[in-house]
Amino acid sequence: MRQMPDVPTLRAALWALLALRRIRRALPRGPVTDIRVGRPPALPPLAGRGVRAVLRRTDPTCLERALVLQAWAAAQGEARDVVIGVNGTGERFPAHAWLDGEEDGVHGPYRELLRVPAT
């Protein structure tokens, strides 16, 4: 039997949904460095389960995901940059964004192009 999430986890999930929606609206309108996600409510670190659950279920881009996680980390007292990297040159080249210090191994072949500092 699955246990219902606690109130802090639900609050974190709601914040993540709203933050993701704000990011999706802001990205086409201007530079990524101008996006302000909004601070999450004061919640314990374990409530981050709600943030991660929303990110697993909403299929965000790597940039959207990194910006949400950056704001969550900052609220937990951990200032981390979003890193945007590219692999290759020319008309078509893969790009990826991640949170500085992530250990997912996906960003290995990417060369850093831009950092979005934590605010």
C-alpha cells in the first residue's frame, strides 16, 4: 500500500509545478539569465521529494529542470550555478544544462558555454 505524501512534500510539489510553469512562460521571452523562479516556501530538505516527483512526471527540458533545482537548492542554503554546455560546433550541435555539482554523468562531453549564477 502506498503512503500519502506529507504536507511539506505536497507543498514542495505544488511550488515545483508553479515554478516550472513560470519558467516555461519566461524562457521564450528573454535571456535565461533574466529568469526569476521564485523562492520556495521554507520547507525541510526531505520535502524535496515532492520537487523531484514533479520533475520526473512533467518531462521538463534539462534547462527547466536545472532552474527549478537551482531555486530549491538555494532555499536549502546551497547556492549552485546552472551550467549550460554544448558539444560540437556548426549549425546543429547538442546542448545540455545541469546544476553545478550534479553527479549524473550526462554532462561529461559538454563544454561549458554559460553559467547562470544562483541568486
